[in-house]
Amino acid sequence: MEDKTIFELIHDMDKFTNQLIVQWNINFNEDLGISHVLVLSHLKNNGKSRPSDIAKILGLTPPTLSYLSDKLVRKKLAVRTADESDRRIIFLEITDAGVALLERATAEGQRLRRNLFEKLDEQERELLAKLYKKLNNED
């Protein structure tokens, strides 16, 4: 595949992803971005975690994670707790309100993707799924 075609493919993928994120932000309307939801998802899936560990796993800088977690704590979607054996170690933990918001965010994302992918016929959806699996090294 020639470079121009690869560049166009990457551009089209980025454009689609950006449009998806913008539309999700408009529809979800919770004054939170996708990065906040990713942090909540990490906390729900992994339990309480040190902010530095979350930042590494999500590919964020510690100051960015600090900014995101401050907002999550302010909105009572997460809480900071100190380690029982070493009070210097702080964890971030999702609250029940955070779990509920994450469920709404996930449902909105699924609804949005379902609406977008309905533009494809069954054969196109199967091909797209196969391509994603191949790109994710799952085939």
C-alpha cells in the first residue's frame, strides 16, 4: 500500500473517531470527557488504584490524571482514600454514583455506535469486525 493511501486511511479513521467522540460528548452532556470515563472504567474494572498507576496504564501524564481525578472527586464520582498501612499512599476509588454514570456513558456509547454502524449492511459489519480483530492481533 502506498504512503498516500495509508495516510488517507489513518486520516479517515481519525476523522471517524473524532466525530464519534464529539457526538458522544454532545449527547452525554455530563460536563465530562472521554478521559474521565476511561478513568472511571479503569477503577470499576480494577478496583481502587494509585493515580500514578492509572496514568501509566491509560498513557496519561500524572498532572493530567490529577486534573481528571480532581473533577471526579469534586463530582463525587470517585473518592481518594489513604492506604491503611502507609498514609502517604493515596488511592482513587469509584463511588456508586461513578458506577451509575459509567453505565450511562457506556449505554450512550453503545447507542451511538449502533446508530452509526446501522449504515453498514451485514456483510460490511462482518468485514469491519474481522478487520478490527486483525488490527488488534486477535485473529
